[in-house]
Amino acid sequence: MIRGFRRSSRNTREKFKDRRRVVRFRYASAARSFYGSLLLLLAALAASAQAEWKVLSTESERGRAGIEHRHVAVEDAAAGQRVTVDVAVFSPKSTALRLIDNPDGQSLDAMMKREKFVCGVNGGYFNTEFKPIGLRVADGTTFSPLRRARLITGILLQSDRGIDVVRAAQFSRTRKIIAAVQSGPFLVEGNKCIRGLNDSQLARRTFAGIPTNDRACLGVCSDVSLGQLANILATTPITFGGFGLGNEFFYGELRGDEVHRLSQPYWNQVQPTGEVVSLASLEIDVPVAPSKLIAVGLNYADHIAEMKRTEIGGPLIWFKAPSSLLAHNGVIEIAFPEHQTDFETELAVVIGARTKNVSADDALDHVFGYTIGLDITDRDLQKQEKQFARCKSFDSYTPIGPFVYSDADVRDTSIKLWQNGELRQSTRTSRMIHSVAQIISFVSQSLTLMAGDVILTGTPAGVGPIQAGDELEAEIDNWPPLRNRVAITQNSPSGNAEKTLGNTI
């Protein structure tokens, strides 16, 4: 057991002492993977809340089997309320979900030791005769059927496709279900609280979570309403980035003002080293290192109109050089100052798993997260060469960052760009012609996407020229903005040399 989490589980056990089954995650050597939106389940009525919760402190402790225990203190200053959240975080690649019957009412500690589990909670609904309510599957055998009910709208399961959380209405028997427990309802989806839920009683709460990145969690929170818990969980997005410390570069997870160093790129596996560094002491670097950097054009109707183009029916894609990536606060260096060079702000998608021939319905399962990107474009070369690769691939022509968010809901979020303080671009991602899922599916029919690859999803109307001295600020939703300034490259070739080169290609 993990210190702190064990203590919380004991309180949970007392609250749910009449329940006859417990949910466990067991360590396994077989590799498993999953991807999905952030969905949190509780074994009681959930709620939404409007309070402003702020993280006061985060303490981490490494446990056995790669588990990390986090103790988080949060505060709603307006209400004068402080609570603590204890979470066991682990990779589903090295875990398996099991549902264990506990007819004798043994303690959680005893069951944990007997079955050699690394973490677990009580779970499920039961009637007055202690018969389970809703779906129960253990070791591939169904003990209780799926039930449609207002309170139990979610299912935590393990199938042949890995561990996942799905809505009961979306549950399908096409999967080979190994273990499942119907519970809920949902508290948070896509980092946003579910609306219209109860917010009255204070109690200790347990929850299970499946983030979009390569992690799952079991947790417990001190006395809060379920609405407050939903709000707390929604205010702590999982954020990753690339960081520099002197001559050293590393990837890390940003938690408040601290960066927790990772042993490898986060899109491969989130594995903290235990080292924690103050964000103020670090340089924010490029947060991605894709094998492929793919761009999509003509994906907003208003941009098609301003460019005097027509829709082509499907996504228009091309490649940009990964060497064009530029960090937050980096300098965009115009290669040919005599050419018109434009800004374009875009939502960028970071792929989280090898993806080939995926359907649009399953495409988002292959997304690790999202970030902000700029697609700087030399319009003169674009018109001259009739292709987009070179005109968009000069060094520094793809600013990106500052961070990557693994639990963001980007179906309908704002996207804006300011040039020298003047708003130039403003739209919502819901206005994209081809959605993120459709783009990923389309691209995967032609080539194999690898974990860490990046797709720029297109720019809205308002694109315009940049010149030396400009300051650009791009923003999506309430994420920290991506800021870059503009200069002329010191190694700019002459206009005549470029004209000759352009005529010979």
C-alpha cells in the first residue's frame, strides 16, 4: 500500500461497508495501453460547482510497481475551505483491472494483501438484499447485467482494447470484456464539469480516473460535495512540456509552479524520476519532437473565402520540416524580408500511439494531447512553387507550445491571435470543416502516425503579414498563450539568388 492512500482507503471502507465487491488494479507484466478523454467516476451522486479552487501544494511519493502517490492540497479562498486529495497514479500499460467478490466483508487491507494488489477501492451499487445493481463482470463472466438508471451512467472496464471508462449508453458487447463495474455518474469529461448535478452533502469521496495520457488513477478526497470534487478535478489539468536547465534538456509534467522531471518523452510513457524543479529556474523549450509534422489547409470556411479558394472535399495535407519548430518566446526569423510572410494560428494535435487506418470514431483514442501552433508562411514562394512544403519549413516557421495538455476538450473552444496587441484572428474550433477525429482518420489511411507526431489542424480567417519587430500572441481557450517576436534572419539569401533558385525547381 501507499502511505496516505491507505489511510484514506480505510475511511472509504467504513463509508461503504455494506458493499460486497471491491474494485482493484493489479500489477501485471503484460503491456497494455489505452487512450481516452478524462472521465471520473464516483460511487455516489455527482455534482457541478462554480467555486474557484487553487492548488496550494503537491507532494509526490514513488511506490512499488511504478505507482506514484500524490497528496494535493487545494483551497477555495472565497469560501474559506481547504481540502486534500490523495491519488494513486499508474500506467495502464503495466496494470490490470479486476473485480473481486467480497461476500465475507473482509477489510480492504486484508483483500489487498491476499490478492497482492497495489491499489484499490470499494465500488459498485447494491440493493437492500446486497445484490449488485448494474453491470458486473469478473474474469470474463457477467454476474449482473447492464442497467439503465440515472445514477449509474458510467462503466469502468478492462477489455481486449485495454482499460477504459465509457458511458453506459455507449457500452458495446463487441469488446471482449474481462472486468467491468457499472457506477457513476460522470463528474468530469474533457476537463469540464458535467452540468446539472447535485451539490449539497459533504462527505469523503472515492473516484477512478482515466486521463487521455498513459495513466490511470484511483483516489479519495476529504469532505467535499460531489460538485466541489468535480470542480477540483477539473481545475488541475495534466500539463507537459520541454524544459531547459543550462545546457540540459528534459521533458516534464507541470504541476503549479513546479516541474516534475520525466525519464523519457511523455508521449511514450509518463514516468517521473522523482526530481522536482522550480518552473522559474527553467527555460520553456519546444514541447514536442515529432517524426512527422503534418499541416492541414483550407479547414475553415472563412479562411477559404479570404484566400479566394474553394473546398476540395477532403482534408488538404502536407509536411513541414520538424526543424522548423520554435519554442515559446523564440524569435521567428524571416528568411526573405522582401517576400510577404504571413502568420497563421492553429490548434496542434500530439499523437499518443501508433495509428494506421483508424476510423473517425476511434481516432481520438490515439490522441495524447493538444497545444498551440503557428504556421508561418512565405506567400511569394507558395504562389511561385505551387506546393507548400518549402514555404512553410524555414527554421523557426513553426512556433509551438508553450505546453501540451492531455485532458483538453477542443471540440468547441476559442482560438485567437494578437499582432502587436491587435486582435487579428478569432474563431472557435467547432467551425473547422474537418474535425480532429476526421483529420487523423484521413491521414492514417495514407501513412502511419507514430506517438509524438504533430498535426496542425488549419487556420481561420484573419491571416496577415509579419515584419521585423512584431510581437505575436496566440491563445486557445484559457491555456497560457504562445508568444513570439519577429526578426530578419542574419543569413538571409539575396532576392536574386532566390529568384533563380525558384525558377529552376
